[in-house]
Amino acid sequence: MTNGWDIFSDILSNKLTDKALKFLKKHVGSDLFIVCGDGGVGKSSFIKSITGEDVYIGSTLESGTRVTALVPAVINDKRCLFLDMPGFNTVDFDNWDVFFRLMAAMSVVQSYVEFRGVLFVDSFSRPRVSPSAKILLTWLSLFCGLEYMPNVAIVTTRWDGLDADGVAEKLKNVEDWKKSWLAEMTSKGAAIYHHGLIDKEPGYQTLHINRDASERQTRARRFIGTHYRGSTDLKLQIYIEIANGATLETTRAGRWLKYGNTSSGTADAQEERSSNSSGTGQGNFWDNVKWEDMQRWARLLYQAGRFFMSANARRSPSFGEFDEEFDYQPFYEAGFSFNDSWDDIFNESPVPESPPSSSTCSIL
């Protein structure tokens, strides 16, 4: 049996310098939250409420997140990273491409984080679950696994601007979803958080996205800090499957997106071809992860470490003492540019950054 995560960790470790590996292990250890949902439902806006960082917000039918963002925050003295992916069911990317990007990101960061939670964001503006939402919710259940549901939160958005009747109508939509496609998830422990809505006597009160930004942030951070207090022994279903030798196409979540079902017939044939070509059973996925993508994610982690070492983050006693043998000075110098220090991170020359208009990774 081949553990796919170990394969990728070995590949990445061989690419990073000893100095970079030491830095990442000491300063990046954090809780990772995967933020997913359809395009245009307010994922990036929700992350901004938590972190204060301005994740790109789109206002068209195209996916607001054209770049993959890794957004750091310190909540209740805990290091947190929010992974914001392009939205599912958009014209920018097909769903398999979004899934592949997510798995590539997870492969690079998994040695330095705990996969602490998955946040499914939706505006719940529809009374019935759409066909595209059914695809995504089925994928989410297979990706997480029912045992992981206590670490899943369903975040409702777009409450500001609604009157009392509008709030009542959307709450009914949420209840209708809970009785159908969310029933199994919530029965197994998934939580529901209304972002921008307060249950306050004599009725519900909405929080304006701009005027009430501070209170929205306070409540969102309080939810994350409370719901995800402490560590967890639960593992994502897809993590378990990859660790047990599955390729991306043969995981249950992968089969669902690629073939529209979770039966193993077609996928097993693909896995056999992958095994024959690579000798590991993992080549079908790992061979398609480009080195430039690995570099970008390692660079994002390095930048996250720099954030966690910043003056505000270092006030927290939970971050421990500095390593006296490590040269931290470059990270505090004004105007520090990671482009000036590639030799300290990689054993190879970096791949040039893609133009801003392309779909790349960014830390915010």
C-alpha cells in the first residue's frame, strides 16, 4: 500500500532547502480551513470578515476567486489558514479543475497544517436545491465523509438588505435544505452559522456588510474560535483514501466529479493504468502536479510563516520561543521581498510568477 501524502512530502522536501524546511516546521504549524461553495455566494467576503484581508470579490457570474488564496489569521491565539478556492459550477473552471487545484494545494501544505475544518458557504437564495448544488453537496459529503461532519460548518450569507419577510423566506429555505440535502450532514454534527444575521428579540436583525463590518467580524471569529476549539482526531475521508493508496480519480469524491457516480468500475481501470505507468498507483495525480504550482504553494506557506512571526502574532504566548540558531533578520527588514531570497527556499531556480490576470495562487 502506497501513502500518496508521503510520496508528495518526499518530493517537496527534496525541493526545499534545509533552512526552508526548518522554518516551515517551526512557524507555519496551523489549523487549515477549506472554504468551498458555488461561485458568487460570498466565500471571499466571508473570509474577509474573519481575517480583515481583502480577498478579491467578484460581482459577475464568473467566479470571484480567480486566484487561489491562502489567508492567515490568528484567532484566540491559534494560527489559522483559510484556503479560498475558485467557486464550483462557474464558467471560469470546470469542477474537476477546481478539485484538482484543491488537492494540489492540500498536498503541499499537509505536512505543516491540521485539516481542522471545511466551511461550505451558500446564500440559500433558492427555495429548492438546484442540480448544480446537488452535485456540490454530494461531492462535499464524499470529500469529508460523514464521520468528519462535526468539523464541517454550513455558512449562510447575503442577509444584509433583507426586510423581515425576506429573512423569514430565506430561513425557510435553510430549513427546507436541512430536511433534504443537508439532513444527513447536520444529523452527523455539521453546524450552521448565519453570517450577518442575529437572532435578537423581538426578531432577527441583519448586519450591514459595511456599516456593521466590525460586529460581523467579531461574530464570525467567535464562531470559528468556539466551534473549532481545541484539536481533532477526525480525518477527512479523502485524506484517508489517499493515505491508503487511492489516486485522485479513484477516491469517492473524485469518482463522483469525474464519472457522476461512486462505483469503482471505470475508475479502477484508470487506477490500473496509473499503477502500471508509475509503479506507485499515485502517478496519475502526482505526475500532473507541476513544479511551478508546488513552488507557489511553498512560497505561500513561507509568507504565512512571516505573517505569524509579525509583531502582533508574536505577542501570543502559544507561539513559543525563537530558535537562536535560525537567521530571522531578513524577515523583519523593511521592504523584504521573497524574490530576493529564493536560494534560501528552493534547491532550484524559481518559476517566474504568472501575470495577475491568470489563475495563480496568492496570500492576502
